[in-house]
Amino acid sequence: MKKIATLIIAITCVIAVVAQEVEKRHEVTGGIGLLSHTQITTFVVDMLGTIFTGGLYMQMDSYNVLTPSVSYRYWFTNHYALGAGFAFDANSVRVRRDGETVDNMHRYKRYFYTFAVENTFGYMRKPSFQLYGQLGLGATFISIPGNSYSIEKVPFFNFQITPLGMRIGKDYAGFMEFGYGYKGIINAGFSARF
């Protein structure tokens, strides 16, 4: 009987400690990233296409350097959160269609929508300052309005590796992340916990 009572008290204490460990479990973030993997990759592919066709059949057009993103995280403990993220990119390329001259190449605007599952690992968590890392894996879907030609629209695998992120503030805070992937090399913005 003593063992059962001790076990019940121990389980109750563990549940109480875990429940108090993370006050606010939900977190929503919105940020702007610089030089995303999507923009860098499409820039390199378009540059190669332009070089290999001599600019006669394909030409580079416009590229964004900033990528907006939003994420939701659920903190299971102070050191681990699981969530979902979304990032958006857009750029354009000029492609020569049958009967078009080089000066009148058709411009295709491309939109990239990335959906990912994100794991966040907390290194340090103080009331107003947190250090963390993140790993995101997902897929990027491409939309090309008016595409009646041979520009691929196949979704592709995408990722985000963030070895260092920092959040400053309590319930409402600013954050900055350093890494590489669909959110960019540097991603900064605001975060809310509830």
C-alpha cells in the first residue's frame, strides 16, 4: 500500500512539474527571410538555362530577395516544439515560344508555396530570452498562371536548417534566426505565445 501511495504521489508531482514547465504552449510567428533556398536555386537554374541557350530561348527576369513566412508551434516542453510552417516566394523568367522574337519573349511569373513540418529544439529558455534551433521539412508547390508551355510545375522537396535562433520578449517578442532553407539565410519577425 505504501508503494502504491508513493507511486501516486510521484506521478502527481511529475505531472505538476511538467504542467508548470511550459506556461504558454502555443506560439505563432510571422517573419521575413533574406535569400531563401527557393530563390537561390531558381536563380542558378535560370542562369544556367540562359547561358546554355545563349539567351535565345530563355532569359532571367526578376527575383525577390525577401521571403515572408508564418509558423505555428506547440511546445511540449521548454526544449521541444512541433509545428507547421508556410513560406511564399515569387519570381519570373522569360521564355521564347514558337513564333516569338527574342525581344518579345513571354514572361512567366512563378509563385512558390512551401508547406513544412517544423521541429524546434530549445537550447535555453529564460522568461524574456530564448535560444533555439529548428529543422523543417516539407514540399514547395509551384503556380505559373498562363502556363501553356513546357515550364515544369512539379512540387519539390524543401527544407530549413536553423542552428541558431533567438527570441527576445515574453508573450509578444521579436525573433531572429540564422540558417538556410525555405525561410532564408536570416529570418526575423514577431512571435506571440498564448
